[in-house]
Amino acid sequence: MKISKFTLIACLTLVCLAANAQLQNHGLVNEPLDIAPDFYSFKNTYYFADSIVAFDAASAKGKIAYNRYEYKTRYAFNNMLGVLKPVSENEFPEGEYEAAPQQTFCIEFISDKTVRLRFYSGADFVADESSLMLVDGKVKAGKTWKYSTEERCHIYTSEYGKVVISEFPWRIAFYDAKGKLLTSTNHHLDNAETTYTPIMPFSYVRRASDYSRSFNAAFSLSPNEMIFGCGESYTSFNKRGQKVVLCADDGNGTQNETLYKPIPFFMSNRGYGMFMHTSSPITCDFGKYFNGINSLMVGDETLDLFVFLGEPKTILDEYTTLTGKAQMPPLWSFGFWMSRITYFSEEDGRRVAKELRDNEIPCDVIHFDTGWFETDWRCDYQFSESRFDDAGKMIKDLKKQGFETCLWQLPYFVPKNELFNEIIDKQLFVKNSKGNLPYEDAVLDFSNPATVEWYQDKIAGLLKLGVGAIKVDFGEAAPYNGIYASGKTGFYEHNLYPLRYNKAVADITQQVKGEQIMWARSTWAGSQRYPIHWGGDPANTNTAMAASLRGGLSIGLSGFSFWSHDIGGFVLKSPEELYRRWTPFGMLTSHTRSHGAPPKEPWEYSEKFLNDFRKAANMRYQLMPYIYAQAKKCSETGLPMLRALFVEYPDDAGAWLVDDQYLFGDDLLVAPLMENVSERNVYLPKGKWIDYQTGKKYEGGWHKIAAGDIPVVMLVRSGAAIPHIKLAQSTKDMKWDELELRVFSDSNKASGLIYLPGSTKVNELKLNKVNEQWQVANAPSKVKLLIK
């Protein structure tokens, strides 16, 4: 659809002016937008959810009466406190507006484990528009929960729990199947007699600046409750006691509170999760201001909240059924990606390929970062003619050697870019309220179908040349005050921008290559459908390595099956000792790339380092059947490859406390060396574990374990059969007709998974030991299994 510049401006100028008022608390350009101050302002009016005035049990729809409050001051013993007090209406003419409005709410039962709550602060004419965050754009109620009523309460029950709606004081409470209270909305009467602290209950704010409205979904927190998720968050793993601003930002590293990959989803160790279905900025106060209250301050004027009941695996499956599971990436993407910032020429690319093979470092991808254009960083989708004699031939030659090619690009265009004027002339950019540029750069407007078509044509040209994957860098800087072709401002489009950007590249890659693969930095809910994503720009330090792991664990608990990071850190030359320890951590994640300031190539360091790097890379390539099978399973279940211990062991209290080790798939436990040490304390969940490198056996609990020849602690769940393949320098050269099963078991039984390239299903192997010999009852016919 072609949109006139002048029509767009006329329709949206008023919307943009209102959005500017919402941004009054904003500081620097693209600083994450924290809406929490709006809920503590003496200027604004607050509407507390008070009681149900109408409810239809059959449709689970009703109306809530909201009472009007404002902040007033109270002075006592030289202390001034802002407290919330009831107030009367302030509108004129009197009686024309509701002092205590009655607003609609509804409950939908999506499955026997998933409940959808929707609350309105006024008329919403676009409430049912298609959502890019949901798999099919919309979701329909799919289950009927059993209804009952008692003492002015409406109760809905399924096999997995119940929802209790109290008429007054108005509450919605969630219980598990055993009757344990999981969480409940907070009513102002819950606070009035129990604390002197002024608490904002479940409510919405009406801003004095522009009359815009946003919800504060206030829920109870229990003693010892823990909160996990929210995307790729690098702060403390457990978010309880933290304030998390869910607003996409160029984090400039992996050790601060901003997020390249915010996801409006979290789970609790009490057995529930929540998805805030909106693209507006969100501020989550997980008991930071008041320990017993979880305040979800959602910028949207309609609150659309999905609640999931169950253990972590169940919650992830339900959430990713709703928002999408990751598609299975191609086999070659699981190989090693060699990169630096940057290879500048065809000579660089060919030389690196030769040195990788000469030094016997297995590798499948060579990545050209910001320097493949004529001018470094100036993205024009054209190989430099002065430094690439024949890029197409280079790509073909590299592919014959077993290398795919990856290229960097970004969606921002500086004025000196030769494409800048074309983007302006064709109206493909995000506009300000006058129709000009909000920034000096032209930012592609991916809400405009014409922009997507133009952009995908550029990307398609590279893919047709033979390029294997596109690096989808940046995407966190869509202007908050921009006007978009969607009809919305950046208040709603800023967070949606990474998802639109991811989708544009993934769709054209699938169309041209028949493969689902990219290398992206920014995300929003739903981006997990388009793998893969990597963890930004870590420093070359121990703390950055540890923070990268926390980020990987957190995004894995936010629906992302596949994730990677820059091995050795990004900012400076990697210290050899740190790079050595970081390498096996990087080799034992779903995808593996060395990237950052040069040199990153292992032969540019000492001979000992080169040998150690080779051993870690060889281990990964020999483990490829395990990695590939686990990846396929994750793509079907929504589980992460890099997995917090409690996902597999939710009943093990110790597993919830660990953030510096992880499960790599179902069976491998990895504990990286975060400091220059040769051993470390490792927590093992209940059961028996066997050291992958030494064969030593351990019971569950805390142990001090020495790293093996490869500098990492790596254990296998007893009873696991881990498939291996003969070492090859590229996945292209792997021989899948003969695999080796290495059995780690202290009993007479074992199991494992195999997924062969080109197969349609994962084969689950069952092994029994008979006369000291392992036998496989159900081996796939296309492969010969050697059991060790």
C-alpha cells in the first residue's frame, strides 16, 4: 500500500504530539524509556481497581469499578511522605465524565495451562488487530475450564490449577493443582492496614500531560520467590529485588542493566509465568520498591497479559506455542564461525580460509564484518571493487572448501551513503512529526511494506550471489518520537522494530536459500522464531564472561532455543589466558563464533594456545551428532540449548541458585572457568554424574572439580549415550553413516538421541547392557553405531 507523505503527517501529527508528552521522562537519545516515574507523579491521576460491578460467567467478561486517587503530602516528624488519597472528579462540564469509571475486563482460557487476561482503560479500537508477536497473528480460546461460584467469587478450574475472581475487594488469584496460591492481584485494601509504605495497587494512570493511560499490574510476591527471564539480561540471574526496564537499547556491553534483547516474559519458581503482550515500554519492579509486590508497569493503555501454569519446561512450551518456536537452522550453522572486526578484502578472506585448513581448525563460516564495503561501516550492499576482485567467485571457492560466507549490515544510512537519497525519495524512512528525519541517519521503516520489499531486494542479491547468512546488527535505535507507516509512533514501534527487522531478513533468507538462519543482535517477543541471536559486545574480562553466561541463561528462559556470543570478548585483543578459558564455553553453546578486535585467529597467539583452541574445536565437531539432535529437540519443544539447571531439575532447590554453569542440552553439564584457576566449585543436581574428560564419577551436591585437558569442567548425566562423529574440518565433510556412541552410565541402561541430516524426526535410542556389552534396541537403519 502506497502512503502519501502528507496524508501520513495529517493523520499522525496529533498522535506524535501525545507521544512526546509520554516521553517527558526521557533523557538522551534512545536511552531506555522507564515509565515508572509516571506512577509516582503528583501531576497524574490514578484509578484503582476496586470491585466488580458486572460479570458474565459464561463468557468470563465483566466490568470493574475504578476509584480515582491522587498523591497528597503527609508531614510527620520532619518527614514528608507522598500518599495516595481518594479525590473527586476535576472535569468540566460536571457529570459529563465518569469520576469512577467502569472499565471492561475479560478472561480467555487458551489451554488448560494458559490464561489470557485483558483489561481496558477506555475504548480500544485496535484491540483485536493482528499481532506480529503471536504465531498466527491472533490467538483463540481453546479450552473450557470448569466454572463454580462461592461467596461472591467466580472460580475456573482445570487439571493444572484454578483462577479465582473476587468481586470485592476485587482480585484475581492463581492457584496450582494442589491448591497453593501462586500469585494474586493487589487491591488497595491489602495495603491500607498492613504497611505505612504507600503502594500503588492494581491500577492505571491517566497522565496530566496528555491524557494518555498506562497500566500498573500489581501482583503479590511470596517469601523466597524468584523471578527469571526478561530477555538477555546481564544483571543478577534472579530478578527478584530488581527493576528491569524492557526497552530495546544498544547496551554497549554485557555488564549493565540495559538490554539488546528485552522480552516481556518471565517465570517464577512458584510455578507460573507471565507474558505482557505489548510492544510499549515496560518497567517491571520485581519487589525492588516494596518486597512483597511485583509491579508490572506496562506503557500500553490496554493490559493484555498471558499467565502460564506449570514447571519451567511446561511454561516455555506454552509460551513458545503462543509466540513461536525457533525453526531448525541448517547443519553448517552449528560449525565454528571465524570472524574479527573486520576482514577488509578478498585477500583477507582467502588467507583466513587457508590458515584455518592449514592449522586444522575445523570451521564452517567466515564472516566479513563492517569492512566489505568501499567505505568501512557505510552499508551499501556492494562489495568494494578495489579490494574484492570477484566476490562471487570468492564465495563459490570458499564454499568448495567447506566455508559459508556471512556479511554484516545495518538498517541505518548516513547522509554520505549513496543509498541515502533513494531512501528519502521513496519515503522508506521513519519520519519525525514534520515528515523529516528524526536523526541525521535515515532509519528504515520496516512497518512499511514498500521498505521491506526494497530492503529484501538488496539482501536477496547477496544471498543469490552465494552468501550463506546475513548479520542483522543493531536495530535498537528506532526513534521513540518517530512516525511510522503502521500508523503508530515509536512508543509502540521502538520495541517492535527488532522483530520486524529480524523477520524481514529471515523471510528473504528462507525464500532464497530455503534455510532459516541469520545472526542478529536485537529482539522482541517472537524473534525466537528467527534464529540465531548473539550476545552483543562483551569486554575482554572475567566479569564480562560471567555476565555473558547470565545473559545466555536468561534469554534461554525467554523462549530462545539458540544463542551465541563473542568468544574471548569483543572490545580489545583477547588476553590469551582468558581466551583459552572462554573458548570451551563458546564451543559448548548452540552456535559458536570468535569475533571482536583483532587478532581473533588462534594462530595469532602462542603455539600452546593454538593447540588448546584446536582441541576445544575438535571436541565440538566430534560432538556434532549430539548438538544437532539436541537442537532439533529444542526447536520442537521451545527449550534452550544453553539451559539453566532448574529447567531439568525443578524440584532440586540448589539448581535454582546457580548462574555460572549450565546444561548443554539434556545430558551435558558445563561449568566454565570464570577465573585463572584449574578447578572450581560445581553444583551437581541430584543423581549421578560422570566427568566427560576423566571418567570420574560424582554424586549430586557441591564438589570441587578440576578441569580436564580442555580447560572446562564438563560432566555427563549418568545413563546418557552421547553420539559422536569422526572429526572433519567442515560439517560438509562429515560422514553420518557411521557414528560412535559413548555411554556414560553406572547402570545397565542408557539412552540418547540421534537426528540425521535430512531426517524428519529425532530417534530416541534405548541401550541395555548384556554380558558387559551395550546393545541398542532401536538403532536407525541408515547408520552404523559403534558403542564405546
